[in-house]
Amino acid sequence: MVARKLRLFRKYGHWYLFISPLVILFLVFGLGSFLFLFVLSFMKWDLLTTAQYAGLRNYMWLVDGDFFQVALTNTLLFALMFVIPNLVISLVLALIVNQPVRGRGLIRGMYFVPVVISITVVAIIWRWLYSPSSTGPLNYMLALVGIPPQEWIASVRQALPSVAIMSLWASTGYYMLLWLAGLQSIPEEIIDAALVDGATRSERLWYVILPMLRPTWFLILLISTLGSLKLFSHAYLLTGGGPVQATHTIVLLMWKEAFIHQHMGRAAAIAIVLLVVALLLSWLMRRYFELPSGGELQ
Amino acid sequence: MSKSSVLRPNPASEREILTQKRERRLEPRTIRKGIHRTSVYVVMLVLGLFMIAPLVLMVSASINPRFHYFAFPIPLWPRSASLVNYGRIFAISQTGRWLFNSFFIATVTIAGRVFICGLAGYAFAWGNFPKRDLIFWTLMTFLMVPIEATIVPMFIIIARLGWANRYEGLIVPYLLYIFGTFLMRQYIITIPRDYHDAARVDGASEFTIFWRIVFPMAKPAVATLVVLSFVEIWNDFLFPLVVTQSAEMRPITVGLATMVTGRGGEAGTITAGATLVVLPTLLVYLFFQRYVVQGMAMSGLK
């Protein structure tokens, strides 16, 4: 038995050695935090005193209190304001830069620039653009077309849409890229066949291209919805969650519970909800679109 | 669907030339084609300007010593253009230290990632050890777990290791890069195994094969990993926000954000800082656009 183990080790040992740094990191920070998260969600712990078993009290807090419901509502509203416009705008951008005109590579590069910009900088710029006075850049431009100045992030009603608009600017270029990858994977013969049949530009798009791009739809809907559920930095940096609680998202609430109020258990319970929703969504969409598992990302 | 096709310079061109020829024969369409082309250009440029304008405004504000938030429109090239704001951001904040932190964290992390992901990717591609696929797919499953969900327990683990507010805490957790391992494995698996077997016959050890043969051949994958990691780590916000507590440990993104959310600060100075933050990633994007775009399209994580 021992001899066999030893022989196996001599035969395969170096391979295990090669993956050991990654596996150790994974056990500590990947699987470790994952399992710890579940334990934590049943604890009451402020990191200073000893942890206490709290049963389901952290989850009850989610259900009973206002904070989580407000955050969840905001997050879902944001998802609504981001996902659908993003799907349309990124498709339009992709169709435009897929046109066979000179210089489209440069334009494509321009559309993608906001994606590589730090979110800190994005928020700095947009805080200025959203200045509520009549000299705010966006209000100035609205005035040119005769629209009175808006309050943007200073107003409870407009704050969340303002975050969504900034997010659209910051990440649509990335989704354009995914559309482009899809568009370019369509075999030429199919487009040519539609052309021969006399299909117009919009008919080709609506009846040929879009149905063929179902995997791309799926991927974009999935990634952008997940991204909306995880919304933190954009809201934290642009509005800090305010005014009042207008842009409080679930991850922002989690961050505050953990690192401002030292309620590790509550924060973990919020994270569990996020995790479950994210995995459920991923599974549902996969079923709805009847895709072979994992096909897209590989 | 092949993601690399995004990078081919003009994959649709043959098809489009075909289309154009066909349409030119149908007379009235030629005119419509011209109108269409012009409108495409106009729409393209307007949208492009909209995407770029905020950045242009930022740069022109940063070289404007008299810039403040309550004056618009501002001149694109201010008459008194100077770098005063840039001097000031270094004087009134720890921007120098923050920039160093960002560069230091990114450099060490990337070196570690290349080595760790390279070795593991090599083992998963060419190794034939028991439970290889089980381990690999377990790791891959965790790609679906967002960092936001595990950041709280991860912080506690980092704090227990005594790494909170230290470089170790800012670097070591980043070294777990599952997507990078996937990237390396997918690339190495396409290299013909004959290289491996031939070197083995010549008596080379597995590590020598990895270091001398596979690693140099996997350069495109390594380049993607490096460039993507740089953009990711440089721009990261939530993780360093959680791990750092004192000002001098912060990377530039978090440091600059504290100046904004704190007690105001001067508008021009802040925009100068913002320009400094953007510069490295923008340069990386300009020079290695192919790798950035390819990597991001593949990772599907944004």
C-alpha cells in the first residue's frame, strides 16, 4: 500500500507540485471564503468580541427590516434601467462599426475606451457632468435644446437613472464587443442567401441575424444582469448610496453592514442572497435559451 | 463561436464587396448606398464623440489652473494652460505613494500570476495525473462566484493572516486567478505534444520542458494574461477599498476616491489626478489593443 502510494507519487508528484500554488490559494481564498460565508451568515460577529451563533436571525433581519428591501428594489430597478437599454445600444454600436466603411476600426476603438477607464475616474467625470446647476455640462446641453436644468444625482427620483446612464456609458463598449464576436461568426452563405431572396437590410437583421445570435443575446443578458446585481462601485463613487437611500444597492448595503457597522453575519446573509440569485439566474437563462452548458465561455 | 475572430482586421469585407457589386447593378440602389454610407459615417462620429467627450473635457480641465465645477462651457485648450494642477495633486495628497502602490501591486501580482497560472495551466493541459479533470472543473465552477459575494469572509481570512492593510493582503489573494489558468491551459493544449515527448526522450524534466519549451511558445496567452491583469488590478476598486485602512497603503484608485468623497478638494487638482489614473491603462490599451480586446471577450467577466 505504502509502496504503491510512493510509486504513484514518484510518477505524478511533480504534476501535483505544479498545481499546488494555485490549489492552496484556491483552498484558502476561493473555497475557504465560500464555505466561511455560509458559516458566517448564521453568526453574530463584530470581529472584536467572540462570535455567537445567531440561527436564522441574520436572514430574519433581511426579511423584516426596510434596508434590505429598499436595496433590493433599487438593485432590481437599476437592472431594469441598465440591461434592456444596454442590449439595444450595444447592438446598435456593433451594427454601426460592423459596416464596411474605412476607419471603422478606429471608431470601434473609441467606443471601447470607456471600458478600460478606472471607475473612480468615470465617477469623477460624471459627478461634474451631472452638476445640478444650470452650468453643469449636461444641463448646459439640455438648455441648448430647450429643456430646463435637471437635478440629476441631487434628486431622489433621478439619482438611480443617473447611475444607470453613467454605467451605460462606461460599459456598453464591452457588450458591443460581444455582439461583434457574434455578428462575425455568422456564415457568409446565410447572409448571401437572404440577399438573393431579396431580403432588405432590416429583414436580414430581424429574421436572419438576430435569431442566429441567440447565444449572444443570452450571454449579454446574463452578464449584464449579473453585473447589475453586483452594482457597487458606480453607486458608491457617484452618489454614495444617496440621496437618502435612492441608490442603495444590495452590495453597497452589504459593504456598509460589514465595514461600517461591523455586522459580519448580516453582511454574509446579504452575500448569500446575492449568490443564490446569481446562480439561479444563470441556471434559468441557460434553461430558457436551451443552450449546451458552458458553451459560450469556451 | 470563435472569439478571436473579433480581431481579424476585416472579416466581413469579402461578403460586403460581393454585396456592393450586386447592388451596383441595381441602379437606384447606388444612390441609396451613397446616402447610407454618409449617414453611417455621421452616426459613427457623433456616437464616437459622445464616448470620448467626457475624457477630453477631463484632460482640458486638468491643464486649466482656473477650472472649477461651476463654469461651463470651458475652453478645450485654456489660454493659461499649465501643469499647475499636476504639481498640486502631488503636493496636497499622497498621490506619489498611491501611484507607486498601484504599480508595485500590479507588477508583483502579474509576475506571480504568470508563474502560477502558467505552471497550473501546463499541468492541466499536458499532465495525466489522477483527478486532473475533477480538480480543473471544480476550479472552473468557481469562475461563476462573484468576488462581491465572498469579499466579507475573504477580508476576515486576510485579517486573520495578519495581512490587512499590508502589501501581502493586496497581492496574495489576487494570485488566485482561475481565468488565467483556464487561458494558459487552453493555449498550451493546442501546442503539439510531440515537443513534450521529444524533450522527455532527451531527458528533460517536466519543469525544464515547461520553462524552456512551453512557456516561450505560449507567449500570446502570457501577453493576454499580463495585459488583462494590469487593466483589472489597476482599475480595481472594491477589493483594495476593503483591504486597506490607512492612506499610505491605498492604490491610486482608492486614494483618489477618498479625496473626492472627503472634504471636496479642488476641482482642477482632482481632474489632474484622474488623468494620471487613466494614462497607464489607456497606453496599455493603445499599444496592446488586440490582447485587451481578446482577453475581455474571452473572459466574459465584466
